Amino acid sequence: MSQNPSDTSPKPRVLIIGGGFAGLQCAMGLADAPVDITLADRHNYHLFQPLLYQVATAVLSPADIAGPIRRVLRNQQNARVVLARLTGVDLQNKLARFPRGEVAYDYLVLATGVTHSYFGHDDWAELAPGLKTVDDALEIRRRVLLAYEAAEWEADPAARQAKLTFVVVGGGPTGVELAGALKEIAAQAIPKDFRNIDTTTAQVILIEASPRLLAALPEALAERALRDLQQMGVQVRLNSMVTDICEGAVLIGDERLSAENIIWAAGVRGSEIAKTLGCELDQQGRVRVKEDLTLPEHPEVFAVGDLAHVVDQKTGQPVPGIAPAAIQMGQYVARQIRNEVTSGPAATERPAFRYRDKGGMATIGRNRAVAYIFGQRFTGFFAWLIWSLVHIIPLIDFRSKLSVIFTWILSYFSLSKSARLITGRTKMKVKTALGVIGDKEPKSEE
């Protein structure tokens, strides 16, 4: 990195961990600041998580919603990108630890996000995958598509119905959107593709422990989402707590639901690095930060995005772990660092972070959505259009925007899912008239 020869003073070192919404916004917000930025992430891409469920349900391909971080920052001369996983932080000596060494920092921005929470039942993870990464989405897509392939040749009626039963645990936006998309696959996208089964008989069951769906939206919109799902044929189980998940079944109290396809969308917890910081965490394992998003006694260390537990001064409630909040946090931290490196910390007083709540939304299916924007409620086709526009604009580059728009238009008019590729090694166990077949994974050809 070239520097002005006349300027021998080292620039402040800003280390950003995580290339999600918060981390990337922070890096871009410091584009013309006199700092040296290192952005480290264990993946080489920025992922637009709100559309991840469409990869899981075969609407979009991963490249439609993800882009290389290096490409995003390639014209930003004060930034470099490192593919690495953070293993620990020495807060006293201002050192971040990675598998291959340590990196010193003047400012540290932790934007490592959250992962799935199974509320003490981590053994459920293998049977009920969550949806946070591209790998998660591809695994869910593989399981969903394989379920229909297996059901096509299954002779036992009970086993066939279990293969055609999809259970989504969690009634937040991700759960609602997944349930609606899974029902659309069964009812609209693939009925003509199979000869031995009627895919429209597939059951999609959405399980929610609380009395309502979409807790972050007004109750009237939650009720509309419930009606839309039910009209589509989704079975919604409210006030239902999952007590166990085992091979081929979900237990709600003493009730057993036979299902070979279970998706977890019920909870999240802070990334593992939060436990190593020695600071207070909330019940979800997120870092309780000060009003300027810093760790107590460490004003040079920020925790942002889903990792941060910060209370909204207006509502008295924690800021939600959603993309708009993460974007605002990243931009806020960039402003504070910029002000301090140009004017000096002593001359700059940090204002408290203020979250600007623009609303929330969820899509249920084709022409079905609910949205709450700037205090206004929208439903149906108009809400679906708003949802589409809101999710197109933040995509990382023009190619992604164009690809998603084209795919959505094609899907809207053809009712097809264009990304129905089963990746990875297939494994099916099916009882047919010829006996049990597919009980072993096929050997790769040499």
C-alpha cells in the first residue's frame, strides 16, 4: 500500500472481523479516511442473508445473492481483505489471534454475527439444519429435492407421506417465508415432473411456540400472514413447543409428527468468539455493548450487527438482529472512527447509537406478503411488490440485481424453480416393489 513519503506517522489500524452487512458497511464508510483497514472473514464473499431462503427453496443460485468481498473493496486503496478465522482477542494488548498468527489493531470491529441456537439441544442440528450460510441453504435444498425423488419410488404409504412432510420450526420471517416457498414448490413448481406421486399432497407444517407469528410486526399483519399461509395449505401450529427431534419425527409434548424433512428457524445465538471476550452476554450469547456499541472499558473495540445487544433508546427494547440495523451500526462505527482519527479522541464525543426503525416485512408466497413501513401497513400484492423492491436494491452488484430480477420474472410467469440442482452425494433409502434400494451412497467413479 503506497503512502505519502512526507507522512512518516503510521495510520491507525482498523481491524474488521466479518464481511456481513455491518462489517462491509464499516469498511466502505472509511473509504477516504486516513486509516489502514484489514477486513477478515472465514468466507471470501458477502452474503445477502434475507434472500438465503430462496437458495434453499431452489429459486435462486448462491451467486445471485453473494459476491466476493475482494471485488467489493478492490478500488478502496486503504483496505485489504484476509481469508481467516478469528480464534481469540487479547483485549489488553490489542491483538487479534488467527490460526496463523496475530494482528495488532488500534480499532477492532467485531461483526461476526450469530449462529443457530437449539436451546441446549445441539444434537438436533444434524436432523434439523438451520439457515445462516450458503452451505446451510444448499444442504436444505438437497434434502428437500431428494425427498421428492425418494417419495417417487417409495411403495410404503406411511413412509412416502413422511418423505412428503416438511416441518419448519419457528414462526419468524425466515420460518414464514420458508413454509410458503415449500408449499409453492409442492403445489405449483413440480406437480408435472413426477409420475408416481401427487406432489400437491405434500404437507408443510409450521411450528411456533408463541401464540402468534412474526412477533416483530403488528398483530394485524401477523394474523394476515397466518390466513395467507393457511389458504395456501400450510398447517400452522401455534402455542406448540418442540420437545424433541429424532430420526423421522418431531415431538410436540407427547404428540409425534412423522416427518423426514425438518428445518430449524427458531432461534439464534452469538458467535463463539463472544464467549472469549470476558464481557457480559445476554441470554442469546450476544455482547451487551454500551450505547456507542463498544465493550465496557474498551472504547477501541466495537461489537456490531447481530452480535451486539444494544437497547433502542426510543422503545427501551433491544435493537433487532436484522439487516437494516446491522447496516446502520456499520455506518455509525465508521463515522465515529473517522471523526476520531481526523479530530482526535479528546476533541470528539461519541453520540449514542440511534436505530432508525424503517419497519419490517415478510413474503408468504406469490402475490402474498405483509409489510410495515414507516408506520404504514401493507398486505397482498402491493406488499409483495414493496418486498421485492426492498430486497433488490441492497444486492451487492448490478449483475446480482439483474440476475435476481430476471429469475423472479421467469419464476412468476412460469411458476418454476430454476435452481433445482441436487448437489453433493445423494443418499436415499426407499422401499419399492423390488425391495429396498439406495441404502448406500454411490461410489464415485474413478
